[in-house]
Amino acid sequence: MRIGGGICLVLVAIAPFLDYSLQILLAAFAISISYLIPGYLLRSQYRKQKL
């Protein structure tokens, strides 16, 4: 989860220097990253426990 948080932190630091349209795109990317990375980590932990 720290990986996803770190990526989102970097994206937030970059956002003020971009145009508004790119900020919206960056926000969508950050939201998808913040959901996908923890999901994949939980899935891999579940598979390790299941075996």
C-alpha cells in the first residue's frame, strides 16, 4: 500500500504545474492506481494463504 501512496504523492506534487485537462487525467490515473495496487497485493496474499 505504500507503493500506491508514494505514486499518488508524486502525482499530487506534479499536478499544480499542469493544465487543468491534464490534471483531470492525472487524477483518474491516481485513483485507478490507488485501487489497483492494494487489490493486487491482497490478491497475492490470498493466493499464498490458499496454497
